[in-house]
Amino acid sequence: MRIILSVILGFLVSAVAGKLLIPVLRALKAGQSIKEIGPTWHMTKQGTPTMGGLMFIIAVAVVLAAVGWKDLAAGRLGGLYTYVFALVFGAIGFLDDYMKVKKHENTGLTAGPKFLLQLAAAIVFTILLRNEGYLTPDLYIPFANVTFQIPWVVYMVFAAFVMVGTVNAVNITDGIDGLSSSVTVPVALFFALAASRWGRDDIGVLAAALVGGLLGFLIYNFHPAKVFMGDTGSLFMGGMVCGLAFALDMPLILILVGIIYIAETLSDIIQVAYFKATHGKRIFRMAPLHHHFEMGGWSEVKLVVVFTSVTVLFCVLAWLGILGRYPA
């Protein structure tokens, strides 16, 4: 019931926040600048309000306080730690968005400072989870239902790489109306159900709040989008996805539930590497992957439906992969 309540409340708060926030963003002229190297028809989206991710960031905070207060009062703080971790990434994204809006171009924080800030957040979060007993150096292998221990120093490097990589992979997926938010709904639902099954209600409420918040946001973000989440939303969302995986001590499950994030990132890496190696040749029509299909004639709605469906299938597969961890 708490999971269902969290989804409903998250949806309502996000939907109401959108009604209030979008006019404010328009008044502040917080419009998105569109890259000229992208699909030409995306230029019609120029000026669409950005930083709409604040809707579901607010929604998750409200649910965490209203539904998760029992966990907080009992000292079960895993959900709070994960939210604050994601909020740090959201703050980095907000700074990035602010600089873009201020300069009226699609360039915000440079790669160096952004990476260092993200790396610092990942390291602090890993240490915090370890000290609070939520995280072990035992890597859980889905399907095999076994774990193997690695040295903490190695685990720290692994965790930082996975966290920063996941956050930026989610950010890359945010390229067309409703895509990253739609793909992340089943991912968050997977974590909500897993947490509930394993008695981790503090994490379950948080994940369910994200499900509801994103559904409320999609009212305004589904094609044609009235608002974009911006880096504020996409970096927060990425922080939530990897934060939930680590808070539940199963980071390797991200390979399955995050299959679209991985495919999007790999397409970008492959395209750049091949372009440089062949002095101008391309494998994809345009990277990341969603632009490849878009340039091939797929509509934004079709892309969202197909990519989300693939994510749902892999989340079901992931669920089957973890059933042996804590049998019902």
C-alpha cells in the first residue's frame, strides 16, 4: 500500500507542480537552446522551457517526507541518503542549465569541472553507504544467485565508474520528447518492487515516488513537449537510478534494467571512435542511437514506445534474475 500511495502522491504533486512551474519558467525565459548539429526539425523546439525536472524532484521530496517519515523516524535512512545523492547531481545539472539559459546557447559547465563534481559525489555516497551498513564489497550476480567479494579499494573505483557512467548515460538518453522519463519509469518500478520484496521500504517508497513523479512530468513532456527536464532533471534521474541500485547492493543489475542507457552511450562512443579512425566515416546516421532511428524515419512517439518496451522486457528479465536472492 505504501508503494501504491507513493506512486499516486508523486504523480499528483508532480502534475500540480508542472501547472505552477511552467508559467514561471516561461516568464523567466528559461528556454532550451537546441544544438544546430542535431536533426533540423528539432529547431522548432527552440525556446521550450527547460529545468522542468524540478517537478519530479519536488514530488519525490514530498513523498519521502509524507510517506517515508516512519522510516526516517526509525533511523532507516537509506532512502534519504539516496535522494540527497541524486539531488547533488540535480544541483550540478541545475547549474549547467542556468549557465545555458544565461548565455542563450547549448553549452554550460565544461566537462572537467562537471566530471570532478560527479566523481566526488559518487565517492562520498559510496563511503556513506558502506559506513551505514547498506553496501558491501560483495558483488551479487543475477541468475547465478552468488556473490564474490572484491577489495574495498577496487570496489570504490568500480562504484565511482558505474555511478558517473550511469548518470551521464541517462543524460544522453534525454534527447527527444518523453524518452528518458518513459524509459526510467519501468526501471524505477523494478527497484520499488525489489525493495518491497526484500523489506527495504525506505528504498521502495523512494523508487515509487520517482515512478509517480515521472508519470506526472510526462503529462507535460510527452510529444509535443511543453517543457524539458533539462540537465537538472536528467542528472537527478541518473543519480536516482544508480543510487537505488547501490542502495539495494546490486549494481550489476544496471546492465539489464539500464540496457537502453547503455545502448545510447555505446552508440555515441562507437560513432566518435569510428569517425576519428576513418577520418570522417560514420556507422550510425547520427548518434546517439535515438537520433539514428529518428533520421531513418521513426517518429518520436514510436521511439519512446519501442525503447520503453525494450526496457520493460529487460526489467522483467532482471526480476527473474534476482528471485533467488531472497526467496518469498
